[in-house]
Amino acid sequence: MSEQQPKGIAILGSTGSIGTQALDVVKAAGDYFSVELLTANSNADLLIKQALEFNPNTVIIVDESKYAYVKEALSHTDVKVFAGLQSVCDCMEMSSIKTVLTAMVGYAGLLPTIAAIKAGKDIALSNKETLVVAGQLITQLAQQHAVNIYPVDSEHSAIFQCLVGEFHNKIEKIYLTASGGPFRGKKHADLVNVTRAQALKHPNWTMGAKITIDSATLMNKGLEVIEAKWLFALTPNEIDVIVHPQSIIHSIVQFQDGSMKGQMGLPDMKIPIQFALTYPDRIYNDFKRFNFLDYPSFTFEKPDLETFKCLGLAFEAIHKGGNIPCALNAANEITVQAFLEDKIKFTDIARINEETMLKANFVKSPSLEDYILTNDLARKVASELI
């Protein structure tokens, strides 16, 4: 790639955990990439710092109240500055962008991802909620516009890597591995008085606050189950979850002949980010390497669905289909934020998620408008339950 034109990329959510690690990948890759667009929700100072270092064509601050501040800070550069979510969608038309890394958090990533697909851009998908909310619509649009979706989640990247060269072979089952989070082995009574600080201490991964809480409730694994259905065209019965506390085997594919393939590596998000951005190439990096002697044994356990009900709710949602996963995701975004603000207990997250999901009006084949309405109503219901 270095002998050709650098690959133009957009990073939506460049100031978050995935976004900042993606820029580490860009920096390590030398002239392989050209950063064309960076967006942030409200972290203006870090967005400005990133713009000065990576000199993108354009930056967007979604929080319009901070537009003047960002504009002034970059006034001595050639970087174009815009504000608002609509600007993110509009800039997906930029001809210099080849691949869009969608690293915005939650439902907010849906409309920009749709805009990027319609603009014919390949997607490096970190925003799993996009497929959870509107998987049927997103996969149809990707096929219609001949767009590739490359997964960034470590588990889905692992499945994708195991399938390279195997796309013509039938999958019997996939196993998404889970660390079990900080409360593995605990029972419901142990979790009633869990604090925000305790829930944010993940044993293996460094992630943003929302995904870390989702990992503690196992909702993150539930969202990944729904995402996997759409990414790999699977039925719910072809997806299983296994707890693997060491987080070295990132996921496993079992084929119809009984053979299994797993993808291994240290728990470092930069590797799946790089693979999604460079596929089908594997380019050199100097990231830390795995040493078998540091991990003399691997262990596996069945997830506890009685204690960690969110994972079970996700399987229920995927079986019901339609707009129900959208309702579950909306409720979860509200409840996780409420827990982070000390408004509800840790165990209330699953309870309110379930009540909200049960109150959703079922739509079998939702349109974009149906998804938007479901999202709005579920947020309202969850907020009232809080």
C-alpha cells in the first residue's frame, strides 16, 4: 500500500476508546492511511489535538455549541470544521474516503452508518448497536450498494478471520467467547449493591464506560449475539456463548464436518481495528506479542443466565426479531447511563430492560421510521420506569 495512494479513512467517534486506538494504528502504519475525517460528540479539546496531529481534511463536532471553539482553534490550519449529526451524514459523500470506521457510541451511529453505506463506503463496524437496532435494514442496504462491512469487535473480527478462505463452507455453529466481566462467579444477591467503580473495573479489556458496564452485565455479549446473526447470516440456534476468562481465544467457528477454528491473541483492540481497516492485507506492527508460557492453561465455563439476565434477554429479542432488539438496545442505553449516574442499582439494569422490551409494540419487518419510533418510545418507557 505504501507504494500506492494512502487509503483514505474516516473515523466517526475519534475521541472515544476505539477512535483513539484507531489513530494509534494509523500512526503505527506510517503512510498506509490518510485521515480524511474525524468526528467527536463533545470532546472538543481532544478533537482539536487530533486534528493538529493528523491534519484531516475535515473535522466535525456533533455538539453544535462547541463549533465556534473548534473553528477558532483550527483557524490557522486548512482543516474544514463543521458541526451537528447531519454534517457527519453529509460528509460521508467525500470522494477521498474509502473506509469509514464507525466508532460512535450506541444508537447515534445508525444514521451516519446508513449515509456511509448509501455513499458506497466500506464500513469498519465498531458500533455494534447499528446492527442490533436495524440489522435487517443495514444488511439489505449493504447488499444493494455493494458495500463490505468489516467487523471491529474482537469476537466478530475473530469469526471473520476464521472464515477467510472458508466463506463457501457451511457454518454449524459459532462460539462467541466472553471474559465473564468483573463479577464472574457472583450471584444476584452479590450484585445488588455493586458500585459504579466496581463495575468499571474490567479484568482484561480497556474500554469506554458504556461498553464496560455492558460487559459487567453480559449485555455486551448479548448485543454481540444479535450483531453476529446479521454479520454472518446465522440463526439464533447457530450462535453460542462460552465464558473464557483469559480472553485469549477471541471466538471460534465450528464447521459442518466438526472441525473448529479459533482466533487467538492478546486482548488488544488495535489488532481487530487494524485488520478491519487493512483487509485483505495484514500489515506489520510492533504491538506486544502473545507468549504461550504466560498462559499455561485456558478455561471455559457456561454463562450464568440467571444472574446475568441481560444475555438471556438478547437471545429472547433475537428469537422474536423485528423491532424488539431495537427496543432492548434503547432501554439498555437509558439504564446504563442511569446506573453510571447512580440513579439505579446494578441489578435494575436487567429488570428495566426486560420490562421495556415486553412493552414494545411488535413490528415484524420494520422500516427506518419504525426503528426510530421504537427507539424513541423504548427510551421513554425505560426513563419512566427509572
